Amino acid sequence: MTVLILGGTGEARALASALDAAAIPILSSLAGRVQRPRLPVGSTRIGGFGGPDGLAAFLTERGIHAVVDATHPFAERISASAAAATAAAGVPLLRLERPGWTAGDGDRWIWVDDLDGAARAVAESGAERVFVTSGRQGLAAFAGLADPWFLIRCVDPPDVALPAHHELRLDRGPYTEPGEGEIFDDHRIDLLVTKDSGGPLTAAKLTAARERQVPVVVVRRPPRPAVETAATVPEAVAWVRGLASTG
Ligand code: NAP
């Protein structure tokens, strides 16, 4: 059986390694959004499928037996496409999604629905030095904010309008607590903006914010198609093994 892994996340790479080690044939798919993607082990293809119809045709043509949608919690379109295409092609689908973050003692989190909401929250907060870690896409939401200074961190340079006062920091993590603390202190950050990406690789900024009593604007995850979901790589491996043993 060949398993198509819709990737672009650390979990997708870990799943590819685990299934490859178990000698289960895999094909990982990446959007091709970043210039130098971290590639998983095993076969990889890069680029969109052409919507749900294109993905359904791909599943049939390539004889894919199962799909694991391990894309990022904020990658809405590909997940919707995976749900529609697997239903149309009669291929089993599992969503692998890491749990979101939860606030702990000392956290000062402001939840918002989207990046426009985040921009409004920044304006209302009166913050002067804002650390934005919500990724390259959607940064235009902050472009109209003339007063605060922004430290914008993303993997590749953004191609949208940015706020008047900003510094760009190109980096891809994973990030450490001392490293994140240094950024907060060196730039006198008084507000952090993040998506609720979840997972340990980018969580150090939340600890840095908590330790400094810096408030955090957290963008809620978008709604998802109702599909069978696993929270961890071992759970996803067990799902694939279950299919292999019954199919
Ligand atoms: P998106 O809005 O859901 O996807 C836009 C289009 O890109 C999809 O319709 C699809 O094109 C193509 N695409 C997305 N993921 C793909 C994949 N794994 N393989 C093949 N085609 C894919 O996604 P996005 O938010 O732009 O994210 C793009 C990729 O970056 C995802 O793979 C995601 O895991 C990763 N990522 C996203 C974020 C984030 O914050 N959004 C953060 C980290 C990593 P077609 O319709 O033509 O098939």
C-alpha cells in the first residue's frame, strides 16, 4: 500500500520517517511555499494538485491507498481539499493534528479569530514594540498600523505590504527559550502575536512572554472538516498499520 502524506510540518516528516522505517511505501507532498523546504525521508512531490478534483484524480492515477493530512493547523484549503478528494475517490483519510497550546499560570493571552482580529488587538493594546510570529502569509493585516514598531519573523521574505516601522528577521526555528528571551530583551518587546500552532518547536516564545509578563495575542485555529483525527505520530502509524492489516 502507498500512503500519501500531505506535509509541511515536523509531524509529517516524523510520520514519513516512522512509516519508511516500517517499510510502508510513502509519498510526501509539499506545497512548495518555502524556498528551501526541509524534506522528509522517502519519495517527495512538490506543488498543488489543482484543487479537490485534481487531488482526487491524483489519488486514483497513482494508486494511493490512504492519505494522512499532516498539514499545518492553519492550512485550511488543502485540508478541505483532502476531505473532499478522499471522499470522492473512496480513499481512507486521517488528519494528523498536534493539539493547540493552552494558557498556564502567568500567561496573559488575548484570543482572536483571525489576523485582522490580531491587528485590531495590537492597536487596542497600545503596545509599542510588537513581535509578530504569525508567518509570512497574512502579514498585510498589520500594514495599516502606523504607530507600533514591529519585529516580524518568518521563513522567507514577505511579498506583501508591511507596517511603516518594522524589522524583518528571517529564521525558521526550532527556537530555544534563551534565544527567544534574548529577542524579547534586546528589542524590548511588549506584545507577542502568534497563531495557535501548537507543538514544542515554536513554544519557547510563549515561555519568554510569560516570564516577562508580556501579553500574547493568539489567533484561534480555523474550523476543520470533520474527519478521523490523530494527535500524535504513533497514533497515525497505528492507523496506517490497521489499514494494512485489514486491507
Ligand atoms: P493552504 O492555504 O491550505 O493551501 C493552499 C494551496 O496550496 C492548496 O489549495 C494546495 O493547492 C496547495 N497545498 C497546500 N499544502 C499542500 C501540500 N502539502 N501538498 C500539495 N499542495 C499543497 O495552505 P498554506 O497555509 O498556504 O500552507 C502551505 C503549506 O505550508 C502546507 O503544506 C502547510 O502544511 C505548510 N505550513 C503552513 C503554515 C501556515 O501557517 N499556514 C505554517 C507552517 C507550514 P491545490 O489546491 O492546487 O492542490
